[in-house]
Amino acid sequence: MTKSTGTDEERLRTASQASMHAGSAVAEGLQDIAQAWADYAQQMMQRTTEATQALVKCQNINDVLGVQAELMRGHLQAFLDQSTKLAEITNRMAARSMDAIRGSGGEEKDQASTR
């Protein structure tokens, strides 16, 4: 009965470690996502400031429409780039979490096979 308890304790310890590693991977991913959003917001503010300065220099409605069209194109492209970046970060975060969980399962199997 004590052998079973020892095995259960090892499994619990292994699962706990896997949870901590997976949690760390998620936390790192969330930090990357927060940084990506901060960078995106800064980029949008910079683009908007530049567009505002360009609007002030416009001499006719065609110039205004050109600035507006370029601003919209830039914002759309930045949004698409941001979406791709966030998808990559999310995939990386999920993969790291799963690797941590799988790694603990592999250790448990290795420990069981050495007994």
C-alpha cells in the first residue's frame, strides 16, 4: 500500500510540475500578446499623427481623399499584420504549454519503465 502511495505522490508531483511549466508558458505568451498590442497601439497612434500632419498640408479635396485612403490602407495592413502576429504568439504559447504537459507524461513513463 505504501508503494501505491509513493507512486501516487510521484504522479501528483509530476502533474504539479507540468502545471507550473504550462502556466509559465501561458504567462510568457500573455506577456508577448500584451507587448504586441502595445506596439500595435503605438504604431496606430504614429500613423494617425502622420496622417493628421499630412491633412493639414492638403490643398484640395483630392489631397484629403488621398491621405484618407492611404491611412485606411495602412491601418488595414497593420491590422492584418497584427492578427498574424497574435496568431503566431498564440500558437507558440499553446505549443509550449502542451510540450510542458507532454514532457511530464514522458518523465512519468520513463520512471515507470525503470522500476
